[in-house]
Amino acid sequence: MEKVMNILKPKPNPQQLLRDWQRRLRQECRNIERQIRDIQREEKNVQKAIKEAAKRNDMGSAKSLAKEIVRSKRTVNRLYENKAQLNSISMHLGESVAIARTVGHLSKSAEVMKLVNNLMKAPEVAMTMQEFSKEMTKAGVMEEMVNDAVDSALDSEDIEDEIEEEVDKVLTAIAGETTAQLPEAVRKEKLKQPAQAVEDAEGADEEEDLEELRARLAKVRS
């Protein structure tokens, strides 16, 4: 009976499909904007902790926290790229519907296929893009495609050197007011120091606070 009802149910016209897709794309953009705001709010707390660690001459903790800032900024940049690609999909879909008014049906769009395929590799929107891919393939906007494996090694060793360079930049920018007061040789030595072992209850509490900050920032990035 359900199959019969599906057959009898009128198919949505291109304009209806476009409105639904664009509405969902706008919602996805709003979700991205909210995630960016959450990450940047947590970054401010971490930046404050970096300054406090630098004032205590605990450059090991400062450097560890700065690395989290670097990773978060990479995530934010990726989210902005995702948002731009979502907006591009919406624009190209509008063009496809305009053409459909002339030819009577939706035509395949190589640009939409390319953008959707790219976004299927982005962890933040992969599930939504998989749904879009199925719907757009059914509507004739895309061809069925096999998604490549998602690159999950964003923080692998091949970018560790680059992260280390960025870490030093972050420390200079955020904790510079403290480290700039030190002699050059001392400042360089402190940047190389590992995190000091916690020797008393107060130090243990500080370490727990730093771990909580790292965990919160990692959570909003995920």
C-alpha cells in the first residue's frame, strides 16, 4: 500500500525542491556560524590561561595551550570554507532551476557534484551532504558517486612542524607582553622548557583547570 501511495503522490516540482534544499543549506550555515562562535568563545578563555601561564613562567603549559589555539584556528578556517561551499551550492542550484523552467526538468550540474563531493569529506557536514547527494541524484542534478575516504589525519605528523611554527607565533602574540620583558636568551630557553612537574596541591589544581580548558576547546571543535 505504501508503494502505491508513493507512486500516486505527485513529485515535487523543481521550485519546490530548490526551496527545500536552500532552506536546509541556510540551516546548515547557521549551525556552522554557531560552532564558530562557540570555538572562538572558548579560545578567549584559553588565551587568558596562556597569559597567566606565561606570567608564572610556566612556558610548557603555555605552549601546550597555544597548540590547542592553533588547531582551533585551523578548524574555524575549515568551517568558513565549508560555509562558502554551501552558499555556492545554493547559488548553482538556483541556476539549475532557472534552466529547468526552460527545458522542463532539472539538469545535472558538474559544479554541484564537485562541491557536494568535497563537503562529504568534511566531518562537520558529511552526514547532511550524504543525504543531499541521494536526493539530488534522484532528482537528476547529480550522478551517483562513490565518496572518497574522509581524511581524519588532520593533526598527523606531516603538519606537526607547521604547528610548532604557529605555536611560537601564538605565544609571541598572546604572551608577548610577558615574554618580551625577558632577555632574548632566557626567553628562547623558556619556550623550549617542558611542562614542570606539579609539586603541590595548588599546582595540581592549575593543571586540572588547564586540562578542562583543553577538553572544552576540543569538544566545540569536534
